Amino acid sequence: MKFFIDTADVDEIRELTDTGMIDGVTTNPSLIAKSGRKFADVIEEICSFIDGPVSAEVAAIDAPTMIKEGHKLAQIAKNVTIKVPLTVDGLKACKVLSDEGTMVNVTLCFSPAQAILAAKAGATFVSPFVGRLDDIGLDGMDLIADICEIYENYANFETQVLVASVRSPKHVVDAARMGAHVVTIPPSALRQLYNHPLTDKGLDSFLKDWAGTGQSIL
Ligand code: E4P
């Protein structure tokens, strides 16, 4: 299972890259706005130390302009993945860019039907947003289960399920249970994955007991 980090905060990405857990990065226009920096500069800086896919989202809503924006963004680095919305135009752009050999992440997927279209358009990744479905009283993970099951039925569907809008470790564990290929995780949720009170408690008592032995390993 691959872990992408869902942020445009370069310092956070650098820090979390040191954990050895990060396989790629996703950004979106809201995250870029939050960074307060120039889009191209942020993507270029991330790609200077991340080898895996780095998603950069188009801003246009018509396919020809999305394709032009995709070409421009793809020039930043070879691992830039062009993110397009799950619309008719987004999928047209996806097909063209994918056929040219560019990685495409189809974002804002909220139904199994949309995920089928993304796979048919040749997307490298489809991003179903689980947290936003939870927010409206649905169970976002049901969508992941549906997409994983459907994609399994077709050997020619090579699109990877990229679980997005992740809010908690439970989303990550459920996604792993369902066999999703990738989860993109905000830094705070990634840090939570490490935590368990019994780990802290156990370590505390081991350290106390070790100190009582008066020994040192080095
Ligand atoms: C995915 O690529 C999106 O950037 C992200 O997961 C959206 O998450 P949100 O619903 O927390 O904004």
C-alpha cells in the first residue's frame, strides 16, 4: 500500500519524508492557496526531493485548456501527475494526457459510476473523497469497497484507487483492508497512525526498568 501526503506545505513534506513512509504527494488548489506560495514553485520544490508521483491540479474547466495546463505543469518534473476533476471535460483531458504517457489523477470522485469512467479514460489514479461523503452522513468507505470490487473484475482497468479526503487512522486501516492501492493522508492523520497509549506506557516502564540496571548498550 502506498502512502501519499496530502499537503502543499513543503516543510511538513520534508519532515515526513524522513520517516521513509512517503511514496508521493497530492496537492489541490485549496492547499496551494493555504501555502501562500506560487503554484509552480511549490510543485518544483516538492519534486526536487520526492521521486514518487506529485499531483498538481489544473485550474481550467474546459478540456483544451486543461490539456494545455497539463502540458505546462508536466514540464516542471517527470513525476508531476496532472490532476483533473471528474467532469466530462476532465475525462477528455485525462484520456489525451494519459495517451501521451503523462500520469493523471482524476479527482473529486464520489460514485462508483464516476470511478468506472475514470478507469475507461486511462487515469493512473482515481481519487474518491471519503471524508467529504462522511461529512454529509454517508459512509465514504462504502465507495472505496465498491470501486475496489469493480476494478478487480476487469484486468484492463489499470487505474489505482487513491483514497482521498482522509481524516483519521481508521480511514487508512479500512482502505488497507479493502485493498486500495494508495491513501493520501494529511500530515496530522499520518502522525496519528503512530500513536497508541499502550506503546507510550510500555516504553515508559521499559525505560525506567532499563535505567535501574545501570547498563548502557553503547
Ligand atoms: C485529494 O487529493 C485532496 O487533496 C484531499 O484529499 C481533499 O481532502 P479534504 O476533503 O480534507 O479537503
